[in-house]
Amino acid sequence: MEHKTRFEIKLGDLNSKNTLFGGKIMAEMDLCGATAAVNLLKANNCSTKSVFVVNSNVTFYKPAYMKEWVDLYAFVSYSMGKSSINVFVESKVDGNLIADGTFVYVAIDEKTLKKKNHGIHFNKENTIKKVL
């Protein structure tokens, strides 16, 4: 499962060095990753709610500047737990990688908001399969 999106860097997105603020790119990466996780849950008739838990190994490679377009690409990785969904997100400007990282989301029950087993696993061919 994957998700792609993009945004244009505006004046309010800049830091004191007039480059894209790291918090802005991380927020956009989180949104892109969350959409991929929710799409996976919906496609497998699971809980349609997920919450962000942690990001790891977010790396910033190059600065980005006002009026540039940032392309974000998120895909669900092949390692996930019973309730967690790991999503790798990369951000590029003109095809050049500016940041990437792994974001972890947890499936939750829509009524109780407690962690829920999503019932999804990857089979040997690395394709997603719903566990009945």
C-alpha cells in the first residue's frame, strides 16, 4: 500500500535560514504516512483508525527553498506487528532526496480507542493478506 502527495513551500514554512523548517517536512511526512496506513486498513476491512506512535531514523539530506514543490511518497514496509504498521516515507524536490524516515502507526478500535489487532500480515511473496 502506498500514498503520494506534494506541497509547495510557502513563506510560513521557512526557518531562520530561509530553508524549509524541519518540523514542517516531518508533519507532511506524518500525514502522508498516516494516509498510507489508513488506506491499508480500509482495503483490508480493518479498523479505519490509526494513530501515530513514533518516527525513527528521520534523516535530512538537503535543504529546500520557498516556491519549490516537495513530492512525498509513503509505502507500508514489510515489517509490522499485530497492531502496528510501519511506513517508510521519502521526500524529494526535483527528484532529489531531501528527507526520509520510518513512521509507526497503531490500529485502534474506533469505539474504545484502544490498540487493536489489525489482522494483516505479509505472505511469503511479500504481498499483504488479511488474516481471517
